[in-house]
Amino acid sequence: MIMAALIMLPQAVSAQKNTDEAEGLKVMSYNIRLGSANDGTNAWPMRYPATLEMIEDQAPDVFGVQEALSYQIYLIEENFRNYQSVGVGRENGKKEGEFMSIFWNKKTVSMLKWGTFWLSETPEKPSMGWDAACYRTATWALMKDKKTGKKFYFVNTHLDHKGKEAQKNGLKLIVDRIDSINPQGYPMVLTGDFNMTPDNTNLAELDSRMQSVRKVAQKTDNHDTFNGWGKGKGVIDYIYVSGFSSYPEYQTITKKYADRKFVSDHYPISATLIF
């Protein structure tokens, strides 16, 4: 296990927000790329300062990470004491394997309750579903925005990269769970790496219930979200929402941090949401 040394940065919440962000809820989705990957010059020990600098600069109220190992979660929490996270390792429901964690800024958002389920035929216990190549999970949280007093749900996931049935059924399970956990009809945010492009027919049911902020934001872009360290392309990361009144901005974060071209093999994506 590779442990990265702490870099004590100014707290992320000290970053200045523009007017729309100050009034709204800023959310982010970030496939951090697992720290144990053999990525050469893009390996975690060399790029983690860029991740910390990106979080400080973007200063989201809530964000979901995919592929994070426990020490990557720990590094973020230790460098940003105003952030806290929930999530479990997908292999055993404890610390083993990748986390689909949700982070929140404790100054702007309160955590009310949370849970994790597996994308499988037995979602309440660690398990691999259908034709999946890996264990896959979704983490959900009921939260409260301190600025407005509004409650909302945040769900973060990572769909399988190989199994077509796992992608289809995993996303359907998430859509069904979103309905079942939210009888009050609170605003809902779904973030994640879906491993499918916007033209995939498996997105049809989700599109009928929620909106992709990328498509509906007043200010948006059409940038690829996967970069593959400069060797890949495609839109496979998403922020879906329901129950908000407006969406001032969606952004694919392609900015360089800590003098590195990439913070991950995926670009983080963010959105500002108005209750």
C-alpha cells in the first residue's frame, strides 16, 4: 500500500466562490484513479498534490469520488479538516477495496443519514452482480444545506466497465432505489462514472426521471470526461439531478494543478445547483 505524505494546504472552504456558487449548492464527481495503479509518471505518489490543489480550488459543498482506496480518502480528510466523508470498501463493506465515498463541507452541509448497497442481485451484502468484472456499489446520503435549510439526497456510484448486464441492471437498481429512499420527493443528486456514453440506451429510464446537468445548465461544455492520460476520450462521468429550480453552471474541470496536465485519468466534473 502506498501512503502519501500529508501536504497541509489552506482549507478548501477558504476558497472564494462566485455569486451563483455562494447562493447555490456546488457538487462535484471525481474518479480519482485508484492509488495502487501502475501509472508510471501519473502514479498516485506523483499526482496527489494536484488532487489536493484541485479540491482546494474548486471548494465543492459535496462531492463523490470513485476508485478511491482508504489511504486516498484519509489524505483528503487530513488535509481538509472541514470535509468529512462516508463510504465503505466495496470488497468487504469495511476498508477493503475501492470506496465510492461522499465528502461534504461541514460548514455548509449537514449529514443526516447514509448507507451503501451493492449493484447485484443481493444488494445488502458484499457481492458481485450479473456479468460484472468487479464488485460495484452505490453510496447514498440524506443531507441538509445549511444556507437554505433544504434537505436533499446525494448518491454516488461507479458502474462496471465490462459487464453489459451489470451496467444495465446496476443502473436500474440505482434508479429504483432513488425512488424508494425518497418518498418525500427531496431534491436528488446522482454522481458517478457510469462507463457508458450519453447515447447508450441504458440511460433512457434515468433520463425519464432525472436530468443530466451537462445538458440543462445555463453555462455548460461538451468536453470529454475521460482522458486516459491523454490517450482516451469520451463522456462517461455524470451529474444527474431532480428537484432543483435551476442549474447555473456545469463544468468539466480540465485546469492544470500542481504543474500536472492531469489530476486523474478522468477529469472532475462540477455543477452549481439552486434549490
